[in-house]
Amino acid sequence: MSKKRVLHASYLASAAVVLFLSGSAPSWAVPAFAVKTGQPCSACHIGGFGPQLTPFGRQFKLEGYTMDAGSGAFPMPVSAMVMSSFNTSAKAQEAPPAPNYTDNNNFSMDQTSLFIAGGIGIHFGGFVQMTYDGIGRSFSWDNTDLRAVDHVTVSGNDVLVGLSLNNNPGVEDAWNTLPAWGFPYISSALAPSPAASTMFDGGVAQSVLGTTAYAYWNSSIYTEVGLYWTPGNGFLSAMGTDFGPGPISGVAPYVRVAYQKDYGDWNYEVGAFGFFPDLYPGGDMSTGKTDSYSDIGLDGSYQYIGDSNNIYTLNARYTHESHNLAASQALGAAANLNDSLDDLRLDASYYWHNEFGGSVQLFNTWGSSDTLLYAGNSTFSPDSQGMLFQIDATPWGTGNSPFGPRLNLRVGLQYIVYTKFDGASSNYDGTGRSASDNNTLRIFTWLAL
């Protein structure tokens, strides 16, 4: 597919969304889905709060956010959410804190987001999220997913086909295994975090635009292909962002396949994905070379939601990333021409009555040592591993809010434990700091209205 055709398809999707944002047809906001569908948040979301989807929620997303229970309600197409937290680490951070914050024990208004979301009839829908970053004190666009959908019949099989215009590879995905919507779902920029992550794990989020086309066969087999590119500096600046790790050379292919099956009270999914960008690191094109990334992976999920009393979920993802760092090596930013990075994530959760829940995640990142690429630590290694624990409560997830279906609230506690951080368990930075010094307790509130 030529880039010209991709852009043409994107413009068509954009035009459709402009129509519903202008109010020319009925539309609804993210919390207002409960009003429009006549269902509580727990119908679409595990634990009565996003973003982890139930099978019904996944179908709603794949159908382009257009499903309507015929309630006759026309809620406002605007919604908002506010996240705040308190973070404390085992030991104060050595790096300079963000402006207006200390090196430990911080209260913060992490982010405030405004959503415009809805649909036109049965074929067009989507959402646009704009966010104020309370840590960086800046506005920018956030996750965006605009869709055109239809049903066709192929050899007697029902096929849901769709086109998505989005700004983050994987944000359009319906399963909570890929990084865009994966656990822990929310975090704080004030908490210490490892330096290394795959490019697919948010590396180009909000710094790209992409068009993907998908087909969902008999509500079982999902296939998707797409291309991502870097918009011009003027557009990105207007959106409050930049080109991230570097602009993409040409277009970056994205592929996704998955198989899901419902068996009464439980559901499972297995899948694979790939993302293949070539980047000019830091926007420097002086070498005439690029850094090439090949991210391929496997994922799987399991859900038991027989009744609201006891709900169990499992999610897993493995990603292997190969780097060809020709540009970075020429610029003196990488010692090796070829490196690799592997990432494994496993999480499980339990919810009682869609109101109280607990989750645990195991994570492990490992890869090639590189004396320049990982010069920020004394080990020259990207290896990090640990566990994350979360407990949370969503008192109105089943739709019993005294303030109506538009208001929902989650409060929770996270604790992250590092057994290895940036290459080692102890003295990873050459000053005696241990991985466990970065263990962090986070208490959060998450309000949607």
C-alpha cells in the first residue's frame, strides 16, 4: 500500500470523526456509554472500571464504539478523568526531581484528561483524548482511536471489517495484553523506573499517526495490518508533543493476529504481533543512516466472569526486539551495531462483586550489554526484574453511584518491588545504590465523570 493511499484513507476516517464531533449526529462520551447502552461500567470493564475489557467490552470496541441498546438517551459527547497519587520510595532518588517536587514522598495531580467520544449510526465512531500532565505541567493529545466499521459476508462467514486512524501502535487493540492498555494501566512519572524498554512499549506513542485495517472473522479470528508515520513538526507541536525517540523513515509496518474463544463462563485469547520502525535517532539525519527496530511477540489472556461474585483474569506478553543501530553507532551513541532486548510480562487479577480487587504482575527485561547505549549505569546492561502488587476498590462500578451513571471512582494502592534494576541487584549505578532502593509505594485515586 502506498503512503498516498494510507493518507487518503486517514483523511476519510478523519472526516467521519469531524462529523460526530460537530454534533451532527447522536454521540456519547466515555462515561456516558453506560447511559447510552443502559449498562453499568462493569458490563464492559473488569472490576467496574477501565481499561480492562470484558468480552462485551471488546466487541463494543471492535464495532467502532457504535453499539446502542436503544435507550433513546443522547448524553453529552464530552467526558473527563482525573488521576492523583502519593508516591514514596525506599530511598530518595539521586536524579534531580521534576520541578516543584522533591526527591521522595510526593503528592501529585498526575493527569487530567478530556475526552470527546462517540459515534455516527453503525459505521463511524471513536475517541480523542487530550491530557494535562500534572508532573510536566503541559497539555498534549493523548490516545486517539477513530474508526469506520462494517459487516460483510465471506463464504458464509460473518466478518467485521474496520479501519482505524490512531496515534499509538496497539491502542486500537481489544485485548489488555499489549502495552498500550496493559497492566498496571496507570503509573506515576515521579516513581523511579528502569531505563530500557522496547520501542513497542510506548516508544513512539503520540508521536506518530497510523492507519490500520482489521478483519474479525466469526468473532474468533482477528487479523490486522497497518502503517505508521511521523507527522510534520508543525502538527506535532500543535498537539503538544514532538517526534519522540526520532522520526520514522518512511512508514513503519504493524501486524497483529489473535484467536479468541468463549466457553460459557470463561474466555481465552492467544495472539502475536509485530512492529518494525526505522528511526532517525534524535532527528539527526546527518549520517544518512537509521536505527532499525524489529519488535515481535506473543500474547495470551484468560478470563472467568461467570458471575460478578468472583472474577479471575490472566494476561501474558513476551516481546523480542532486535536493533540495528547503524545511525546511533555512527553518532557515537551505541557501541554495538546489533543489540537485542527481551521483555516478559505476566499479570493476574481477582475481583469480588466488581468492586474490590487485587492484582499481581511479574516483569523481566533483559538484553545485550552495550557500553554506550546503557552508559547511564555501571553494568552497561538493560536487565531489570521484579513484581508489582495492587489492591483497589471501585464502589460504584456496578452502576449504583448516588450521582448518576456518569460518575465513577477507583481508589487503590500499588507496591512495586525490584530484584534487579538497570543491570544488577546491588551497586548498579557505581555509587552503592541497590535495586530495592527503588521499591515504591503508590496510593492513587482515579475519578471519571
